[in-house]
Amino acid sequence: MTVIVANDTPPAIRGLLKRWFIEPRPNVFVGTVNRRTRENVLQYVLRNAPKLGLLVIVSHGGSQGFEIQSFGDTNRKPVRECGLHLVAEAWREQEGGEE
């Protein structure tokens, strides 16, 4: 399964994504495509809408069953803490190594 969360998707890109994915909410696309199709679609989107921010969640054989990738400028940052994939909505860098 693949979930793509985009920021302000242009109509042409949105139409392309709707060929392989459903859009349960605006700019959120969900579908089951093979890896090759997913990579080709993402390459096309990134080539034709380079300023588009994407957060992509794909099925993976790890303990959580998925992995998270991000492309472009998004307001959410994928992080990996203690082996878990998480999404940080508000991100602040720690200063001086304090925890």
C-alpha cells in the first residue's frame, strides 16, 4: 500500500495521481501499486512539479510494516527514533546537546 500526502497539488498532477490512487481527502492519495509503478509516478511528479512537497508512506517488511519518505519542502518531517518511523509536525533542533 502507498499513501502520498502532497501540498497544493496542481490539477494536472492531481489528475495523474488519480489514475492509480484514490483521493479520500484533498491532496491525500492512497493505493496499492507495485514498486516500479510507484517510483515512476514519483519521478514524473517530482520532474513536473519540483516545488511540490510530498510525504510518502509505503509498505515495508520492517516491524512497523511501513516506511516514510519525504520529497521537497513539507511542513512535516519524517524522523526515525529508536527504530520507529515517526512524523514530526513542529520540529525544533536541540541546542548544545541537551536532551
